[in-house]
Amino acid sequence: MAAGGASTPAPKQFLSIGGVPVLVRSVRAFLAVPRVDAVCLAVRAHERERVEAQMLEYKLGPRVHMVEGGDDRQHSVGNALAALDTIKQVERTADGAIVTATIPRERIVQAQTPQGARFGLLRAAFIEAEADGFSGTDEASLLERAGVEVAVVQGSPRNFKITQPGDIELAEFYLGQGKA
């Protein structure tokens, strides 16, 4: 309970859809892909016990690893990447960036998460961004900045970001239809 008797809303990754936490559903989806060797979760220190308990309860196994989360998404993903490989020091020059074109709307797609990439490419993009003090909006933006071609995979409007209480109801609806 928070001060004043109001309850604090649970972080969205702990909300349940069909009785299963959103985080567990996401981890299961990655573990179901044969090419995925491991899943690394960046977790805030005060939530670590809760996440560990969920990983045990749902028997998600040794392929799931945890690291401490950062102050924002980029730092959290960077912490996870650093935990999966040997850290190398690189030297970069800061070229900056300028706008070179306006993109016609028919060439724009909406990015969804989670996003995937080859480990080495993603790790290098994070190292470069950190060295330059660059903060991207998602993993793809860091890869693009590093000169890596990012492929578009057909998504679904049913794969939406859960940000408000009503989103859980919509996810429950899709789950009931067997299409979530």
C-alpha cells in the first residue's frame, strides 16, 4: 500500500494475461525459438526476487539469466549485453548526425518490440552508442546508427505495448480468441 491507502499499480511486466504474467509469456516466446540460446533479463534490484520466483514457478530453466537493470531501456539492454560476452574497448570518432531526407508516409512502418538481432552486431551498436553518448529509441535505432541493415518482419496489431489498464483487457480478449 502506498501512502494515503491507495494501492500502487503493478509494473506492466507483472500484470497477468490469462493468469500468466506478461514477463513469463514474453520469456516463453523467446525460449520456444530453437535458435535462441539464452534470454537475459535486466531487472531492477528491488524486483529481482519476484522475477526469480516467477522463473522458478513457471519452470523457465537455466537458459534465463538476470542482470541489474539500468535507469532507462538503453542502459538495461546494455547491462544485459555486457553480461553475455567479453567486453572490448573500442575507439570511435563522434561524427554527429544530420537530416538527409524526409521519408514519405507510405514508406513508414510502426516498430514493435521485442526486437531481435545477432548478438555481436547488437553488442557493438550498444558500445558505439555509449561511447558517443547517443541514446536511441529502441535497439533498431542503435543498429541503424551503426550502419547495420535492419530487416522488417511482418508484425501484428495484436502485438501491442501494454501501457494502460485497458490494454490488459484487450490482451485478455485476444487470448480468449486463441490468437494472442
